[in-house]
Amino acid sequence: MRTVFWEENQLKMIDQRILPGRLEILAYTDHKSVAQAIRDMVVRGAPAIGAAAAFGLALAGYESASTSTPDLLADLRAASNVLKSARPTAVNLAWALDRVMRVASSANGNADDLRAAVLDEAQRIADEDVEINKRMGEHGAALINDGDTIIHHCNTGALATVDWGTALGVIRTAHEQGKRIHVLVDETRPRLQGSRLTAWELEQYGIPYEIISDNMAGYFLKAGKAQKCLVGSDRTAANGDVANKIGTYMLALAAHDNGVPFYPVVPISTIDLSLASGDLIPIEERDPQEVLGLEFMGERVTPPNAKARNIAFDVTPHRLITGIVTENGVIYPPFEINLKKAVLGQ
């Protein structure tokens, strides 16, 4: 089952908010509902968000009553703006929408031909994502030794993509190659993508794991009980700075201090060469209630009048990164030169 897929003229997605308790598929027929689903994190993970947005644009085409190509293009541009506004940090959102709009703008034929072209391109993006992830899995698995314990932050598996996964896809590939690996799964607060989603996926694959709180990672790294750190990326700047789920920076600092290799696993579509450094990456701040609403032993953990901040991402400087795994191979420093080569094929 794919995380995001088109079926019966609807966009269907796994509802990631209720896992691991229930596995439910939600269906969408209009682009505004897709934008809200992205905002509410029904779907999450940069590649999955990109595919969902592309299919959302296909829905917008079928929603539109326009019979002329220029009018339909105008409706698609308006829908693209709505979808782009859903979440600011993941670059795949804008990347996928811009790619579909380029195809739409150059499509020949009538309005119905244009609608078909938009859907075809959205499906192409989804299918390519699976193949890209599998290639990253092969490149990354070569870095994993038999017997390694790996610390993993957030969720980067099939749920964060159309299928297979980025960093967790590397772990999955290494496991399927027969390597005996163990995963320490950061809870990834406040939404617990690690303990809810990554742990659930690892159980499906039969990969041994243990859940740790985010603030335990430093202990395991200093004690020599972890040999690698693998994470994803929602946007990677031209110099190799990586924006990922909040807590990634602290994990990278601890890994660097203890000489443990730290690898983001990053599809080329997530590399934003237009941004010179991570300082320019827009960082999402979400509803404080995601922090304040946490419970312990059935009771709210914060005082009734407490206030909170809820920064969704942080930026890991490239100096803390060992290498960046892409579908085109593992990129090593100097990132400012080598990432450009990987993206542009130079």
C-alpha cells in the first residue's frame, strides 16, 4: 500500500495522525481539503507532501468548470498557491507544484487534455519517488555495517514518502540485505513521529528496535552504543545545511562530539540551490497546543495557564554532517561544490 495514491478519481492517503492505533485511508476530492490535510499532518514527510500536493492540483483541474485552456490554467495557478501555503519548510511542496504547472503550461490540446496531463504528471512524480527512494536505499545501505546500531530521528519511512522511505528506507534495505542491525528510535516530540510511526514501520519489516526519548541519544553516542545516525531532510541548502524535524541539530551535535557518522538521506528534489545557507530556510512554527496538550499518566503535563513555543524544524550546519545520501550517490564535503554537481549533473 502506498502512503499517497490516486484511485477512482480521488486522492487517497493514509491518515498518519491515528497510527499506530488504527490504519485508515482518507479520500479527497478537492484541493482545499488536500491543503488542509497537509497542514493538519494527515500526510507528512517532504516527498509524501510533494506527491499529495501534485495530486491536489489534479483534483483542482477536475473541480474547475472552465472549458478553455487559459481559464483552466488560471484556476490551476490559484489552486497551486493555496496548496503552497499549507506548510512552508518542505521544499518538495513547491517543487512538485511548480513541476506540474510547467507541464500544464506547455500542454497541447483542449481543457480536458490539460486535465489529463496534470494527472499524468502527478502520477509520474509519485512513481518516480518510489524508484528514487530505492536507489537511495542502495547507496545508503553500503554505509551500514553488519551489527550496527543506528539512531534514527522522526519518521522517514514509507509513511513519509510515497513508498519505501529515505533514511528508514536505507535501514530497510540494509535489513533486507541480511545485515544484523538495531535501531534506537527517538520519540521525536512533540508529535511523536518516532515512537508512533517509525516504530510501527519497523515492526512491519521485522527490524529490531528500541524507543528512546530524544534526550537519551547523547548517552548512547557517548557510551559507544550507536555507530551511525540517519535522518531525513525537508530542505537542504546549497552549502549542505539541512532543515529537518526539531531535535535533529542536537542529535548532530552529540554525534559530532563523539565521532559518530551523521548522514541525512535526501532526494535531489529536496536540495534547494537557490538558498545559499540554512539561515534562509523558512522555519514553520506550529500550534502551541501540540506541546501543551501532551498527557502523562492520563493527566495534562502543563499548568492550565502555561504558554509554549512549537518550532517544527531546526537547521543542522553542514560542518556536522559526514555525508548526504542521494539517489545519485553519497555526497561528501565540500558540499557547496558537490551538491551542485549532484543536482545539475555537472
